Amino acid sequence: MSDRLTPEREAEIRGWVAVMGVRKDIRYYGSHHNMTDLLAELDALRADNAHLQHMVAGLKAQQDRDDAEYAQAIKERDRALEALEFQERNTLPELRRQVEHHKDGKQRWRERAEKAEARVAELEAERHTTNEALDDAVQELRRRDLPEMGGAR
């Protein structure tokens, strides 16, 4: 037999109490109580139970909302991670290629600069040699022209 009071049984007890109009004592949790007091206590417990059930329902609804928000946050996180991974897969190899290209380009420019410096050194040496040759030629011409100029005066 169940310890719970069915609505039918409760209605039957309430009817007896109303009809009898007398105090009937029963043993309840080790002490004697009046049936009317027990029914009042039962009403109070039911009211408390209804309030607690209302609170539980509110908490369950909040939990459902929180679960939905959590699931949405997880989906957004997963989409963001997927986008980041896609970007890394597509960007990093290209960046590595660019870095290698720039490293190679830096080496090519270094080699070009070294060749240009060597060519400048060659041209400077050639200019120096040409200037010396021109100076020698001018001096030779002056020596030749000076006696002719001196004799013609």
C-alpha cells in the first residue's frame, strides 16, 4: 500500500470530518493530532509543494535555456576554430613560400650588389688608367707643340 494520500481518499476524509464535526484524534508521527489540524497541515504542505514545483519548473526552464545557449556557444566556437584552421591551412603555406622567395630575393640582391660593387671598382680602375693615359697624352702633345710654338714665334 502506498504512503501517498490519493485525491479520492482525501475527499473521503474531508467529508467525514465535515459530517462528524467532532474531534477525532489519530496517531501521527508519534504524537496525537486533531484530524482538522492534520488536514490543515496537509494543505500547507501541498501549498509548499506547489511552490517548490513551480520553482523547480522555473529552474528546469532556465537550465534548458542555459543548455541551448551553451550548445550555441559550442557551435560558434567550432565554426570559429574551423575558420581559423582553414585560414591556417591556406595562409601558412603561402606565407612560407613568400618567406622563402624573399630569402632567395635577398640573396639575389646581395649577389647583384656584390657584382655592381665589383663593376664599380673595375670602372674606377679603368677611369684611373684612362685619366693617367690622357694626362700622359696631354703632356706629350704639349711637349711636341711647345717646341713648334716656340720656334714659330
